[in-house]
Amino acid sequence: MAEVIEKTEQRIVDEGLDKGADKLTGDQIARVIKAVLENETGARLKVYVDTCVHCGLCSDACHIYLSQNRNPKFSPAGKVKRTMGEILKKKGRVSPEFIRDAAEVAYTECNLCKRCVQYCPFGIDVAYILLIVRRICHKLGVTPLYIQDTAHSHSVTMNQMWIKEDEWIDTLQWQEEDAREEMPNLRIPLEKEGADVMYSVIAPEPKFQPNLIYYTAILMNTAGINWTMPATPGWDNSDMAMFTGDNEIMGRIKRAQFDAAARLKVKKIVMGECGHAFRSVYDVGNRWLGWKMPPIPIVHAIEFYYDLLKAGKIKIREKYKKSVTLHDPCNVVRGAGLHEKARYVINEICENFIEMHPNREHNYCCNAGGGVINCGPPFKNKRVKSNSVKAKQIRDTGAEILITPCHNCHSGMEDIISYYNVNMHTKFIIDILYEVMEKPGD
Amino acid sequence: MNSPDSFGAIYNFVSGPLVWVAFIVFVGGSIYRFYDLIKLVNRKEKFIYSYMSWKYSLRSIIAWVTPFFPVNMRKHPVLTVVTYVFHLCLLITPVFVLGHGVLIKNAWNVRWWALPESIADFMTLMVIIGCIFFLVRRLVFREVKYVTTMSDYFLLAIVAAPFVTGFLCYHQVGNYDLLLILHILAGEIMLMAIPFTRLSHMLFAALTRAYIGSEFGKVRHARDW
Ligand code: SF4
Ligand code: SF4
């Protein structure tokens, strides 16, 4: 039955993958694979591959497998078999067609969420293995078109959305002006040397959701934080290069951000509600640059709100009335353990918090992260269909509001909510915090 | 095995020099695998050391040897029980079965603690049942079948063989002499296979857990079970 369904499924057309693969030759593929495996992998890959006993126990961890009728080709070990397994078996002598399909698996059928690591008796990191596959595909020039465009943008502008420097500054000034109507002496301080906090956002905020910067400006000013934002590249903490496998550009982006913070002599970087960006500065990009931990403390929004509320710097006027549930974003929960702080914040600002199940480190991924949503419209249908378990999980809470303190999750959940007709709205924490906090004019 | 003499010669060979070969390959091979691994880490991924933490390594290992502690074990209760019983019997039986103790006594004149025969017999049966269970799992469950390769069936056979032959010997079913020699050979093959096949998970499981446990504990501040 599964076979029949697969055959009738439309093959997805993506120029980046299809045309990229057309240009390849067998020799080139073998050479690149050899180079990546020899120069960039070592004991971890070897032990993972040698130790995996093919027990299939990781399957139940993966929302994609669970949502695709438990089709084993979507299980974590199944995806390794279809990619790295074949590559190693054939010693790199695989066809261009194979690389195209392996790229589709690695870029669009795995969110690198690492939930499967928690389910494997040996702790085998399938996400790591698939990231190596992405690295190979990147080096072969076979990457999905849309996400590649964002990597290009990073490379040219040091931000993800092709935003020019004057547009960035304009946007901040425009938000400052607007916010001054509400709070007359509000500032969004640009380039303030020696501030305590450098606030950084992902490029989609100034592009599509400048209101989030507005809310944060109100929060910062109310709490009396000595903060600044850089006017130069380095303000964007997002990082799609990390997900295309373009580690060199990832390194440049992260360096730009750390440099901006060092130039402004700030004590820490605070970032907005984004998960992948946190992963990039805290876990991946810093390591690529040779820093064991980030060279300057990085504080995710959840933790920042937590600190403000704990210290009483922000007071709540009246708690939010509607029932809310929380989607724990992989990158800051399985990636940084912020789940209890998130719950503290939500309980401080909302009256009625309902847990979804599973939760905390065991939450299901949104299926947008890991760059999957950034692979764009060609893969949207598949992405949304591959997360029916998520739809069920959030629907079962019966909550009216779904809090998603991560941009990728946020967009991914909106797609899921509309496709599965779940009666729910998504919000960031700051949307609610802004609404319920005491402001100086009150 | 036509005459008692040729049986004696073969028996002496498989239970003498070949045992030595098997143990040397097993111990030497295991040391080599560890050595090779450490060399690889030093050459390419030295940073791994800086992330390792005893505390979180042990936390992870203890979590995963405690029955029904990890979420996934609770999701598969039958498999969990079979896996524990299987692995315990697999490791304990060969070391403490009476027959092996007698051999050790004869060879080195050291006293060896032995399991009561009926218990050893039962444990052997558990290993065999475990192997059958794993085989059925591989054949029946789609998610297991899909990732199974020929080598997995071979390995299962390599593990089952010493126990099946040992069980038959003990119960004197079939040609005892032949089965005894097959039993010894099978045991030796299994021992030698450990460092060089997926059975090496016996050697590396603690290491993979220690690494990921440290990552999760120290960097991710999250549970890995
Ligand atoms: S999506 Fe998550 S659970 Fe599924 S294979 Fe990738 S990392 Fe593992
Ligand atoms: S990755 Fe782990 S859980 Fe998955 S098949 Fe391999 S050993 Fe089993």
C-alpha cells in the first residue's frame, strides 16, 4: 500500500536540486565525498555508523515518520540508510540522481531536531549524520533553491533578507518614532558603546514583523535596560548557511555578530525569540570559529524575560486571560534547557496555562526548523502533511493560544494550524508580555 | 569424525590453540579498536575532550542501564524486558556455566564459581528465545525490516549458534561429538566477531553514551533519555 501511495505522489520540482544535480559527474561526486569524509569527519561518524544495531528504536521519536503513516523510509535510521548508508556502502561512487534525492532527504525530511538522539539506546546523533550529508550536497552545489537564496543573502549582506544598511537603520528609526507616541522618551539606541546589552534579531523581523522590535523597545525602556543595537552588519543573528552546510559563510556571519558586540563593548548579547539563531551562536557557529562556548554571553529572549520578571524590573498589570499552551522549541529546549524558565515566564503573564503532551525536551518538532521551512513553497505541502502528530498534539490541549518562542516554529505552526483547521492562534511571548505589562504611562 | 581418534585431535585443537587464538583476537582486536578510535579523535576531533564530563557521562550511562527509566523503554515494555534478560544471560551464562568452569579448572587448576545447571540451562534458553524474538522483530516490524541488512541476520546467527549448540549438547540431542565441536567453534567465532562487527556496540556503547550525555548535560542542559 505504501508503495502505491509513493508512486502516485508527485515528484517535487526544485530548481536548486534538479539543475544542481544535472551538472554533476560521478568523479566529482566521489572526490567531494572523499574530501568531506576525510577532512571533516572522524570518530563520531565512524562510531555512530559502526555502532547502530539497526533496531529501529529511534523511529518513534520522529514526527515525520509518525505523521507519514509510519513509513519506515522516514524514520531516522531509514533516512540515514537512504543517504549516508548508501554513500559509505558505495564508497562515494553514487549517481547525480542519488545526490539529488539524498539532498531532498537531508534538507527537507529532517529538522535536525535531535529528538531521535533521546530515543536511541546508544545516543546516536542522526541529525549530525544528516548534517554531514547536507555538507556534501552543499559542496556539490545541490541545495534547495529558496534556502540557497537566503545563504546568498547572508554572504552578500550579512543578513538573511537582502536588507541594505540604510533600510535597517530606517526601520529602527521608524519603530522608535512609532513607539514614542506611546512612550515619549523612548529610544532605540544605535551604536551605543559600552551599553550592557546588545539586542540582536533575525532579519525577518525588520522585514516582516517590525512590531516585535517595537514591543522589545517598550520592554527595554520600561525595564530601564542600558541597551543598544548595531547599525552595522552583525545585527542579524539568523543563519541559514548553517543549515545549507555552508560552514564558511556561517563562520563569517557569526564572526560579524561577535565583532559587533566586541566593538560596542557590551556585556552580553540578548536575542529575540528565535531558536535556530540561538543554536547558531551558542552551539554550532561558535564551535566552527573555535570557541568552545560563545565568546560573549548570549541570552535568549526566554531567559531575558525570566530575569526581568524575577528581578521585578517588569511588573504585570493584569494576567492574560485566554488559555495558552506552549510549544517548546527544540533549539532552546533540547538545545539549551530553557523549558522551566519558559514556564515560569508564561505562568507569570498568563492565567491559564495548559501543557501539551509530550512536552519539554520531549516535545515534537514543528517540522519547520532545521531550515526545512526555508526550503520554501515547493516543499510546503510535504512539510505540513509530515506533521499531523503536531496538529493532534496542539488540538488536544484545547487551548486558544499557542505560544511559540521561536520564529521558525511560529511560521511552521501557523501553516499547520491552517492546514488542519485547528482553532488556535500563535503568539510570541513578547506579544503577550507587551500586552499585559505595566508601562510607565499607565 | 569417523573415528574417536580424529575426534580427539579436532577436539584438542578447537579447545586448545583455537581458544587462545579466539581470546587473542578478541582482546587484541578490542584494544586495537579503542586505540584506533582514540587516534582518530586526537587527529581530527580533539575538541571532544573539552566537552566530556564525568558527571554527565555517568548520568547518561546510568539512566540507560536502568530498566524502564528512559521514555523509549517505557514505550516498548516487551522489548525492554527481552533486551535486558537477553543481554544479562548472554554475558553471564558463558562465564559461569559449569562446563566452562570445569575446563578452566582442568587447564589452570583455579576454582571457578558455577551457576547451578538448571539455571544455566534456563538462561541459555532465554538467549535463544531472545534471538528468535529479535529475528521476528526484524522480519515483521516495518521500521526494523527497512533498516535491516544481511549482516544483521548473520550476526544474529553468530550470537545464537553457541547457545543453540550448547543447549543441544547439554540435553544430549543429536550427535554429541559433532555438536560439542561446533559449540566450541561457534563460541570462538562469536568472540572474534565482537571487535570487528556491529557486536562492537558492546565496546562502544558506553563511549557513545558518555559523549552524547556530556553534550546534553553540559551544553544543552537537557535530559538525553
Ligand atoms: S527530524 Fe528530528 S527526530 Fe526526525 S530524524 Fe531528524 S533529528 Fe531525528
Ligand atoms: S540510530 Fe540508534 S535507535 Fe536508531 S536504529 Fe540505530 S541503534 Fe537503533
